Amino acid sequence: MLKIFISVGEHSGDLLGAQLIRALKDELDTQNHIDFQGVGGPLMEREGFKSIFNFSLLSVMGIKDILINFIPIFKILRQASNYNIAWKPDLIITIDAPEFNLRLASRIRKKWKNVKIVHYVLPSVWAWRQGRVKILKKNIDHILSILPFEKEFLKKFDIQCDFVGHPIASNLQPKTRDVISFKRSLNIKDTTKIVTLLPGSRISEVNRMLPIFLKTARLLIAKYPDIVFLCPTPKVVEKSFKKLVSESNIKIEHISAESVSSDEFDKLKKVLYACSDLALVTSGTVVLELAKASVPMIVGYRAGFLTEIIYRLFIKIPSANLVNLITKRNDVPEFLFNRCNSKNFYSQAKLLLEKNNQAESQLIASKQAIRELGYGSMDPSIRAAKSIKKFLKIQS
């Protein structure tokens, strides 16, 4: 029996892990003679994965949360390392969550030199903390990349990597009837302009970005009196969102993750994007979701003084959004730090809402980015499984 240990650190990793397990069953073994164990979540467990450790503690975000949970996290790290050394899996797959998973790989490698380790989703070493490349080279045998420019970057360091495609590229878009039904449920006319606000998935992001978006909304209402604003919010930011919107007295059609299942919330977000004429968005992966939905967008980011200093000193990339990075163009407008204000957002929003050449150029760039992420080709999880199969043959 083939033994595979998988480690994930958050819900997105759980989804990737579940998709990969399904693909590996097809690629490596049609008789289900694979024993999947490790650090996982409910989606992976549905595929027959045995969670030795639950990943919930590993998904903490802020420095304060990490400090509070340091002892239990370190305990999981130590126990997972010792478990691998005792169990001796044929392969270890770490998925994203580099702060935990690279430490896990390093601890295992120190005690078990011949272990085979694959890492899925490269940390952003091409943007900052490039010193982590040495950790990757020392402890990871093979990398599965989800961004098209990463393989070329790693080639400079002689690190084995396959680009397998980004999961967003294979996301199914909502049916037209679902979009029509959604608009009717909110009494939105076909001629009404719809703007989606996406201030972020962390409380600190929402507290910094939502006030800017709300000020922009107030300016847009003066120009387009019947404009509609939509906003889907993850559970973790619900309280902050409601407080800020209440203080602004601006009507926002709110889609809450608290009232529906996670699957239903994801479906609603896709429908909501498909309705939108424009999105105001905090820099992050959601930029690619909007690109897939062909929604014009304006990207912004604000952070604390120290974070801005670190960004200016250490982050060596020409843009803060992935559409521009992938296409090597600047079609998606972005405003960072002191330039991230309602005046700049409003001036760009007016242009994009009028469906001018700038909006058209952005949609062309979005389509190019999604194509380069693997849209129209093989599902990323299948490509990842094939890459792992090839890697195991090479290494055996």
C-alpha cells in the first residue's frame, strides 16, 4: 500500500488537498490502495483522508494570534514531524501554509534524509523574503506551482518545479438564470449600475479599506443616484463590516457568510461578481476571481506605517495585483498606501463605469491572465497528480 502524508494549514488548502486526493486516486491507484493521512480538514476527510491532526489552529493570521497559540502550534509541529519519522510515508505533500509547512519539512529532513517531499503552492519568494529559496532548495524535492512565472524564477536556483495551473482558472461560472434571479431578488433593474465592495478577509484590512470604499460610494451616489452596492463578507469580518456601514448611513446589499454554508456562500459570490459592473477591491487572490468573472476592478491596499516601510524596502515587484504581474501590463489600476484614497478611486470608477477603452483593455488583460493560469487546459489537480506521478518515477 502506498502511504502519503498531506499537511494543510487553512480552508483553501483543505479544498486543494481534497481535489488532489481525488486526482491521485485516479492517477496512482484505481483500486484505492493509498493510505492518506496527516494534517487536514473536513473536505479531505470526505475523500477518505485520515486527519491525525486538525488544521484549525494553524489558520491563525495575526502576530497576536500566533503568539497566543504558539505552544499548541509548536506541539502539532513536533508531533507531526515525529509521526512522519515513525510512519515512514512514501511521500509527504505540504500544501501552502509555508510558515508551518516549511518548518515541518525542515524538521523531518533533519532526521530523515531520504524522505520525498513535494510542496504545492509556492510562497511568494519572488516578491519578498527571497532567503526562503534556500529553505526550499534544502528541504523540498519538487514544487507544484500555481502561477505561470514561478517555474522560470525557480530555474535560476536549480529547484525542480512544475506549473500545474491555478484553481481559479477552472472555476465554473454561474448560469445566466441564477444571475437574473439574484438581481430580481434585490429589485435591481437591468440599467442600474452595480458596484461590488471587497475590502478584505481580515479585520485589519476591512478597518483600513472599507472606510475608503464607503467614501468612494458616497461620491458615486452623487453622480449615479440609483447605483447599487454589494458586499459579501466572511464571518471573521462581519462585526467590523456592520459597524462601519452603520456609521456611514450608506445602503449596502450585504451577503453574509454567517447565514449560509461555505459552499453556498462561494456560489453566491460568483453570482454577485457576474452581476457587477465594477469592483473596488483590496489586493489579494480575489483579483483573479474578478478577472475570471470579467469584472473591471480598481485595486487598493493600505497598511500600517511599519508595513509600508517594509514593502518599500523589501518587496521587489512592479505591481501589487496578479493580473498586472501575469500579463506584464498595467491595465488594472491600483492605489497603494497614501495613494489609496476615495478621490483616486472615484476618478477611476467614473471612467470604468462608462465602459470606455480603459475598461475594455482591462477585460482583455483579465482574459489573458486567466488563460495563462491554465484556463481551457487540464484541471490543476489532475496536472498536479500527473506531476507527482512523474516525480515518484524519477525518484524511485
